[in-house]
Amino acid sequence: MKRRKFINKTVLGTAGAVGFPTIVPASVFGKNAPSNKINIGQIGCGRIARGHDITDTIRFDNARYVALCDLDSKRVADAKVLVDGFYKEKTGKEKYMDTKIYGDYREMLANKDIDAVVISTPDHWHSQPAIEAALAGKDIYLQKPTSLTIKEGQQLRKVVQDNNVILQVGTQQRAMPQFRVAAELVRNGRIGKVHTVKVGLPGDPAGPVAPAMAIPSNLNFDMWVGSTPEVPYTEIGVHPQNDYSRPGWLRQRNYGAGMITGWGQHHYDSAAWGMNTELTGPISVEALAEFPKSGLWNVHGDFLVKHEYENGITVYTSGGYTNGIRYEGEDGWIFVSRGSYTASASDPVDKEKSAKALNASDPNILTSVIGENEIHLEKIDDQHGNWLECIKTRKAPISPIEKGHKACAVCLISDIAMQFSRKLEWDPENEWFINDPEANAMLARAQRKPYGTNNVKL
């Protein structure tokens, strides 16, 4: 049906029978007009999408989910039930939304009705769809880690900047008030000059040997593997076929680096907020780590990483510390964590040890009032909501690509340092190791064609 005829038919009173209205003038429906809504496409419909990204985006009245994509047809079908069911319950209309589903995100990006995408894929599928979304003019919410390698992150940053799209990184600790309060207190000198920061971050255990299995008919496994080396399929190496518990790909180096990138970007981003190093990085890194000697899962277990910053702060990261961030200054300390919060039910959080979200060496530090002329950090209520607001205003979101890439880089060079038994000197501005070709060779990975950021037509 032609757009003009559709609008005429809608205005004449048949709108109640229409499931998915096209864009119409705001004056027809008022503030909830379809023209006031941001049409969202979801790329990746697994654990984080269902338990966090979809549910945290769809509840905003200025957002409307219109498309879903996953390489597993069972998962995208489940997501359609979730999204269509949400709109049915909200509107009371049985057929209010018939969300379109895709098996290839590139087809979704070609849909000009879609304004923005949420990317909730495995880590090795973060940068490429984000780059292609930016090239298609879509605004982006991107789960962390921002990239699989430093080079991918650099490529993504440039494309986002060149195309002027809004990209929000999913480092949602910025929306948790205790992290902002801790950073403000530190930035305003309430514990004196900071000299040490301790980041508590767990490692992953080894896993079993996993025999090759037949590829499920509902999974496009070749595309799922993407730019990484071709491997036999085994269920615990990908994701569960019958539930949405923590997937095995998180613990394989083909697809990421384990907890140092999986959760590390959250804590390094928050720590940088307090240290005022969001747009730079450490000048050195050294690490010790244990790796499994057998089994499918091969990311780091117990570890210790040390970063030195030009401003004199030393950051230590280990599973031996309580999960969270402890700023130590000449006049005291502040500790901040998520408390009992989890992004999904299977987050590896020791709730007993993480129950207190904000603490200090002196309780009076926490009640200190930040004066009018002191440093006040940006305050938001919700990471997804901030992204949607910035899509409308075109202002930079709280976690833009520039800051997200720098936080991810700290994670990635930490993983690289785990592979060496020496201190590595890092140039945070040019983003390479100083006089170390062996370490620099790990700033990028070979990419299996036709996939990978190097194979995107810019």
C-alpha cells in the first residue's frame, strides 16, 4: 500500500486494526506518535539481550522494537515471543506488533525504517556489525567489550566518528549512583592524592574436554565463528541449546579473553572515571596469570595485573581482591561495587562479599557534600535511556566510543601482558607497545574471510 493511502486510511479510523503503523505526522497521535519513536533492531538474542538489553530498552516509550536478528533461529523466535508479548500486554492488542526477524544482521541494516540497533552478540562479533551499522547511518548500543583487538577498536572509533552516529557502550556502572559518587569524591580530593587503585575481578575455572558434535540445524555456525579460526562445533563452546545460562564462548580465547575483558571493561571504565584518565591509559603493564592445561575453556584463571599511569597512580587487578574498585589516597580509601546487582542471573558474583556497594575508611567521607564550584560528573538514571535521549538530542552519550575504546584497550593489553613474563611499556596515545614488535603483533588478529572488520567495505 502506498504511504499516502496508508496514512489516509489510518486517519479515517481504521488504526485499531493496524499492527505496525508506518511513520505518520506527530500531530495525529501526539507525544506517543510513531514519528516520535526510535525504531530499534536487535542484533543477538541470547542471555544478555533477553535479561538486560531488550528488557531495559523496550520499556522506554520513545523506543519501539521492530526487528530482531540472531544466527540461531530458535533464539530469534524466542525473542519475538518476548517482544510481541510485551507489546500485547502493554497495549491490550493481540496483534499490535509483529516484529520482523532476520538471520543475517546485514539484511536488517538495509532496512531504512530502522533507526538504531542494539548489539548483544558474542565478543568477537561486536566491532564488525557496529562498524556496518555506523556506515548504514544507524545509532548503536554496543555491549562491552568494545572490540576483540586494539586494531578493531581503532577501526570502529574512526567509522563512528566519521559517520556522526550515536554509539553508547554498555558500561552501565555509569548509571549506578554509587560509582559516580565514588568517582566524584575521589576527583574532589576527599581521600587526598590517590596513589593506588585495586580492582577486584574474578578469573574463570578450567572446563572439560568437549568432543565435536553435529551442528544444530537452527544455528548458522560458520557465520557464528565469523572471523575467528574454523573449529568443530561443540555445544559448550557456543551457547546452550535449551536455556539461556552462561555460554561457553566466554571462556575461549578464540572469542575473547575471559573476565579481563568480559567484566574488566566495566571496572576499568569506572576506575578511569575516578582517576580522570578516561581518554588516555596506562604507560606500562605487567601480569601473572594461570591458564588451563587441558579442556576446551582456555582463558585466564587466577591472575594479577599491574598498570602504571603517568599521573603516578598504580592500578592492581586480581581475583584476590573483593569484586569492585578500591581507591587508596594519602588521607583514606573509598571502595565501590555493584552490591548485590547482577546484569543476568548467571553473573559470577559473590553476593555476600559484594553486598556493600559503597564504603570508606571514614564514614564522613561518604556524607561529604560536593560544592557548587567543585567537580560534578554527569548523572544519568539509565544507560539505555541515556542512549535513547542522545539519539534525539544528538549529544554525546555518557559512554561514547572514545571512552569505551580506551577502557577496552586496558583490558586487551592486560591480556597481552599475561602472555609474557616481562613488563611492557605502553604508549596510550599512539596505542602501541614501545620497542616491542612481539607484543605489537598481538594488537590485531588474523581474520577468516569473508568475515572481519578488515573485510568491511568502507
